Amino acid sequence: MLNLGLYMAQRLSAMAMGPLVVGHLIVMVVAIQGGLTTGEILSRTRGSIGWFLFYGCFVVAVSIHAAIGLRVIVHETSGLRGAWLEAFTWATGIILLTMGARAVMAVTLL
């Protein structure tokens, strides 16, 4: 149950996530091969506006994409619709955004 706006939002968020996922995977491979510890990784990310923006954009894109995707799954499997479906979508997006933002702040802010 998608209208054009939700359809486009999910597709655009997927387009944003593509390079962010690739970037994240490259960073993880480099960190693992370099033998970095958690403390060393955090020392490099703390106070970094670049990492804050990178992972902040990632969190926003994932929150939008996942909330809309779960909306479709819930509608198709349970038949939920109308105001309840809207509330579910918004609640899911807000919860994911809040959890992701807290994680990004914990890793990048001083």
C-alpha cells in the first residue's frame, strides 16, 4: 500500500544507501585488516564531523527505507490500513531514527 510519494522516498533512500553501504563495508574491511581495536577506532571517529555526517546520512536513509518497507510487509501480512498503518510507519521511522542517531552520537561526539 504505497502512494507515489512513499514509493519515491523508498527508492531515493535506496539510492542514497547504496554508496553508504559500500563505504561502510570498505571501512570495516580496512579496520579489520589493519588490526584496529575498538578503542583505536573510537579515537579516530570521536569529534569527526565527517564520520558524523557519513553515518548520520546513513541512519536517515535506513530509517526512511526500513519504515516504508515494513509498512508494506505489515499491510500485506496483516491487512492493517488507514490511520493505524500510518501510525505504525511513523512510529517505526522515529524509533529507528532515534536509535541510530544515539549510536552515531555515541561514536562521533566527544
